[in-house]
Amino acid sequence: MTRHRIMIQKWKYDEVGQDIKRSTSRDPNEISAPLEHLEELKNSDYKIDDHFSQIYGWQVVDTTGARVGKMKDFLFDKTQKRIRYLVVGLEINVKEDKDVLIPIGRAELNQQEQKIVVQEQVSFEKLKTLPTYKNVKSLAIEDEKETLLIFSSKQKEETSYTQGNFYNQQDFNETTFFGSD
């Protein structure tokens, strides 16, 4: 399987060819504040390396190969230009879908079969308990902590949040998903 490094690049520019800058006035550590450093990739001013742009819509399966949903989007950290989550539409039943976030380090891209495999022994029943993802503006730090607890054996008290250390965990390692060059 060929592996490539992920590349997120700014692609919109202002009239003088400068990158469009956005500022935030919120403290990212404020518990109730939206996580303004995160952004949905599909409708942003950024794009993923063209090699990976075709994975939207791919099946998401568990380690047994059972289908659990469909790849919808990525959430990425604008300041670090790194992907943090997959936005996956879980297929609960015929009439109900639920969007959830899966940390990038907890899934693996299988390009040959055009599937995304959720790693670890997280059952579909456990995936259904993930917080519902509506949009990045409604995402709170508590949702991120709860998501990580479902994938890890840590206790809630052990999951501390500061923007400087939260994303340094193995759960957010992009090479798990994309591989390395």
C-alpha cells in the first residue's frame, strides 16, 4: 500500500495575493467557547492534498469489516494545519444517521479497498454512544473529551485540556491514518 503525507494548504487569497487571515477573540481554553481553532475542511479556505480528495463518501468499517458509516468530512486545526477528526455519518438504522467525530489516529485509510477502518476494539454499539456532531460551532471541549474517553481507557479526570497538549496524543497522529512517506 502506498502511503503519502497529508498536506493541507490555504487556497484562497485576497486581492493582493496574500493569504486571507482570520482572527479570533475567544480564549480556546474557555469551556463553553466554540473551538475556533477547528474548522470543517470541505467548506473552508483550505484543501487536502488532491491525492486524498476522493475519499469523501468512502465506507467506514470496523476491524471486522462490518460497515458502520460513511466518510463525510474532516475537522482540522487551522493554526497547526493538521487534521484532528474524521466526520463520519454512522448508519444507525435505515431511517437514522448520526454524525460523529472519530480521532484521526483511531482510523486507517485502506486505499486498495477504498475504505476507512476504525481501529481499536470499539464496537458499533460503542460508536453509537459518541456525542452527535452537528457543526464545529456547536462543538465543545467536553465533546472532545467524551469522544476520547470512548476510544481510550483513561478516566475522565485524566483527560485534561489545553490547546498546547490535548492534540499531542496518539489519538491525533495523522500517520496512523495516512501512513508516512
